[in-house]
Amino acid sequence: MSGRLAGKVALITGAGTGIGRCTALMMAAAGAAVAIAGRRKEPLDAVVKEIEKAGGRAAARTCDVGKAAEAKALGAWAVQTFGRVDVLVNNAGHSSKIRSVRWADEEQWKSVIDTNVHGVWALTKAVLPNMLERKEGTIITISSIAGIRPGLIGGAPYGAAKAAQRNFMGSVLGELRNQGIRATTILPGEVDTPILDNRPLNPDAKARATMMMPEDIAETIMLVATLPQRAAVEEIVMSATFSRDTSKDIEVARNMGATSD
């Protein structure tokens, strides 16, 4: 296929739904061969089928990036399957149901950190040798506005993890930019994706109508991925144009999981 990403290979995590799915479809339409990953096989297979029906090339692998060994194996599989990885999109994310700094327990903290920090580290490290060998590669990590504006909407574990993602991408760019590696952090505010279903207070249709949509973030990913190699975007902060009243969301999150001290 011809297009802005013709001849490129993209590896996208969390690609069965939401932002990852939109990104995979857009990148395939732009000519990229797409390797996609996620925890559930059925949504991934549906995305592959949709890409192939449109004349694109795609392959899927189930993977829990919260397990570093699986994330590392995913990177090796993508390189073996397509011969290279030009663009890595670290999109898979996970938030805890209990968000208060007081009530989130060790298991929840570990789960969020494993997916959002250890998984991104392991997968990025797995594809870097291939990129460095060719002196060219783009790594895009979907963080969150919670990483720079922490609070009960995202939750304490999630905010800490997303801040760590941003710092890690800064390290990758700072260390490896002169070897052709670009690293970008995208920090969106509320996006209407399935991750919202895990909120202490699940936003209703009226609340979701004010939010950004997955394709908004995917378009931003495309911008970063298709810029000339000479241009590196360090970070992008995104938010909905119209703000909403989140006081009820915050109050529910403040009290969920509360126990007597």
C-alpha cells in the first residue's frame, strides 16, 4: 500500500479497542505493516481482519505487557515477523479501581506499575536494538494528563505510573536522539474508551459526550509518526475543549475502598 507510512512497520499495544484500534487502522491505511497486541484474542483478530479486508498487512499476538517477559517476547516476535519495527506505540494501560492514596493497596499499586511502567520499559528495550542498528526509530507512549496533574480522577497509582512513563521517554530521547531515536509522550485528558468502565464512578453518556474520542488521540499519534525524521516531538498535552463538573467523580473516588484507620 502507498501512503505516508509506506514501507514502515508499526507495533501497537492495547490495539483491540479504543485508541490502539484506531491507531492500527490509521497506520495500516497509511501504508504501514501493523503488528498489534492486547490481552484478548477476539478483538485483535477483528482488527486484523478489518485491515486485511482493506488491503493492508497485519498480524496479532496476545500479550499482557504487565508481565515483562511477555512484553520482551512481543518485541522479538514483531521484529521476527516483519523484519523490523519503525514505530512503537506503547498504548496499553491499566488503572486501579481504588484511586485514593489512602486506600489503594499494594496489589493495586503493583498491577498499575507493572503494566504502565515495567511493560513500557521491557517492550521499548526489546525493540531498541533493531532501531539502533538502522539508526532510526520512533517510540510513542500514551501517558495521561494525570502524570502532570495528579488527583483522584486518575488516581494515585495511575498518576505516579504515568509520570514515570513521561520521565522514561525523556530519558530515551535524551540519550539516543543522536543515534536516530525519537521518543514522544502524549498526555491526554479524558478520552471515551473502555478504560473508563473501571472508574469508581462510571461516566454516563452526558459526561462522555464532553470527552475526546479515540480517533483524536490516534490522529495525534499519526502526526508524530509521520513527521520527517529530522523533527522530534518531545511531548503533547491534550484536553477536551469543554470542561465538565467532576466533583461527583472525585467524591466517589475519595471514599471508595475506605476503611477505618
